[in-house]
Amino acid sequence: PTRRSSDLGKTIGLKLADGKGNATTELNKQDAVLQKHFFKVYTVNLEKGKTYRIDHMDAGDTVGPLLFLEDAEGNQLEMDGGRGEDARIVIKIAKTGSYRLVATSGQPNVTGKFTLEIAPETDAKLLKEADLKYRIKSFADLSGAQRKNLVQELSKRFQDKGEDLTIADAQLAFQFSIEAEMEDVDLARDVLKDYSKMFAAASNKQLAGISRQFDASLKNLDKIGKVLDIAGKTTTGKDFDLKNLKGKVVLVDFWGTWCPPCVAEIPNMAKAYEKYYKRGFDIIGISSDKDDDVVIAFMEGRQLPWMCINIEDGAKLIKDNKVNSFPTPILVDQAGRVVSLRARGPQLERLLDRLLAEKK
């Protein structure tokens, strides 16, 4: 969905007893709808350090379950389903609190009965896998020895699989490279080099293409720590120079109104803008569209509070910065230096929390 499902419709409380809970109900035409998909949103309290198995099961062979797990603010943590089979999420929880489960279908306009079930995970293999994902996402909080062990564990996992590497392995590798980039650029450079070679040798040809994405990420690391030069006229005719925003953390968003992932990220950006603007955060858009009027109408229609560079100057900035995919979000710190090229989704808020930590 281009908006968080949990922004719409009422929520249903789901209580757990000994970590277990379930609900049997149905998707129907009275439910909230987003992009022609009916959905129900459940809230549930989950405990830090515990691993839960969450199943969204079709009760009538009609739903084609699709399940999203979100935190209390609507940030997507995990998803599964949409392939015509039951959906399952196994996750180790990083923080005690309220979470949202969005139960829907992988196909539009679908109704039917389903069961939602939560229980503590007991399978040793799944517990180990959930713990690995947990440690990857918690990389910033790990000690030096723990970080070293995680790097070695992942490297051994991928080496042992050899040609039998899977898409799931690639997802783990990408997630870890993102976490490493945020904490240790030199480490990120090392693992990306290794992962590129490992996945290029996989028998699954799709993974050879993913290997090229590791190479692209490796090249992007060269931009980390460098001053970003962004200047031009905005769509409203004002002069803009990123240098004049020194002292602020700025998200430079290379995007397009035509780009679904770009549009899908806008609610997250707007939420971050509202939360952090007074603490020293701003956004400047650089659109890849061909018509300023289209961009102006889009931004005014959604009442976006930040500015966007005009099409002519934007095209030059896109070329000069060698941007070839959208969105490309570049976050710069108070000194104007690049700190991340992956400031999307939950990563954006995590980075802003660090860069704009409130003094106690």
C-alpha cells in the first residue's frame, strides 16, 4: 500500500494469555479498504526478548492471506503472504509495547473467512533464525565482540550454502549491510565486497543480479562523509543552497511523482518532518519529473511543507550526483556531510534520533 494500512479504519484489540491468542473472523465489504484491498487491523501487546509465531490462515480457500506487522507508529517491521498460501511471521521482539497486525489479502476485492493466531515459537531452527534477524536489527547496540561474531556467523552461513544461496539469504545480507553502513562504513565496505562475490556464484540467476546491487551499494559508500553540493531554484522560484542549511540535518530526496516507491515513502517523510522539524530537520526534494506544474500540483495537493528544486536544475543535479534509481534519499548532517544513502522507512527516524538527540 502507498499509505500505512494502520492509518485507516478502527483497530481491534487482541489479548494474549501466556503469549497465545487468536481470532477467527472474515474480510468483508464493510472493512476498511486501501487500493481495493479489504483489511482488518489488530493491536496486540508483545514483550521484549520473546519470539512469537504469528499466522494469518485462510479458513475458506478464498482469502490468500497477506500479513503485516507494524510498530505502534505504523512502521512496517515484517510482512509475509500474498502468494496464495497462509502467511506466517516469526519475530523476536526488540521492545515491549503495542504492535499492529494488518490482516488482508494478496489480491484486490477479496473477502472471506480467516484465522489470526499468535503463539510463542518453540521450533529450534525458527528460534535461531529469528534471533539472527534480531541481532542484525540490533547491530548498533552490540558490543565489539558481538559484532565480530555476527559478521563471522553470516559469512560462514553464506559460504557454506555456496551455490544454494536463496533470496532470503540475500535479504539478510542487504539488511546487515544497511545496519553496518549506519555504524561502520569500513565494515560495510568489507562485507559488501564479500557478499558481491558470494552471491554472484549462486546457481539462482536472480541472485547474480542482486550481486550487482551489492556492487552499486559499494560505490555509493564513497559518498559517505563527503559534503553534498545542492543548489538551484525551487519550483516556487526561490533560490536554494544546501550550504545555507548548515546546522540542520537535511534529507535530500531524489524522487518522482511517477515513482510508486517514492510516493509510498512520502507519509513516512511527512511524519518525520512533523516530529523533527523544530529540532533541526528539513527536506529538499529533487524531482525527476518533466513538468514543474505536475510537481507543484502534486505537492500542493498533499500539502507537503518542504520545497522542491525545479525540473531544469533538478535534471542537472540528478546527472551531477549520478543518481540512476528512485527514490534515492541522501541524509546530510549538521555540517552538510553525507551520513546515509538509505534514509527510508524506519531507518530515517533511527538516524534522526541519533543526529538530533535531545540534550538531557
